[in-house]
Amino acid sequence: MSTAERAEKPVLPAQGDLPNGAAIAAFLASGIGAFAVGFFVILNEAGWFTAPTLYGPAGGVSGRTTFAAAAWLIAWAFLHRKWAGRQIDARGPWIMALVLIALGVIATFPPVWGLL
């Protein structure tokens, strides 16, 4: 086999050699976005922040979810820039993302608003 033939054959990396930072950044950013939805709901129900109505039939929820989507995108951009191309231990960010998602979902339930 000539050198030219060897150079053309793709070399597959060994398992575990691929960086996972971008994927972990996306997963953690989803947790931050889910938490942001609950956070903006709590702020609204406590009367501390009223999101604008961006779409009339949806009311204030359109503003709250837009702000939460912006928080998700900002978190994703920041974490991706920081972790892209790196191998990250996934356990901590996965647990943190799952906790943030759970807190975000819990914060959207009306009985939680009554605790304020």
C-alpha cells in the first residue's frame, strides 16, 4: 500500500476520543432554559416582573417564554464557546440539568405560586 493510499483512508478515532463538550453544553443549556421558564413564571406571579404580551391570544406567556428562550440561547452560546472541542465529565452537568429541568417544571404549577 502506497503512502497516497494510506492518506486517503479515513482514520476512525478510538471510542472515547471524540470531544463531548458541545453536546454537554447543549444539554446543560436546556436545563437552564427550562429553569428560566419557571423563574419567569414565579417572578410574574409574585408581581416582581411582568413580561410583555408579544402575541395577543397567548397573553403574557408569550413574553415569558420568549425571555426564557433568550436565556437558553445565551447559555448555550456561552457554554458551547467554553466547552466545544473538549472532553467533559458528563455526570455533573447531567445532574445539574436534570435538577434545573425539575425545578423549572415545578415552578410552573399554581400550588407553588401560592407559597409566595
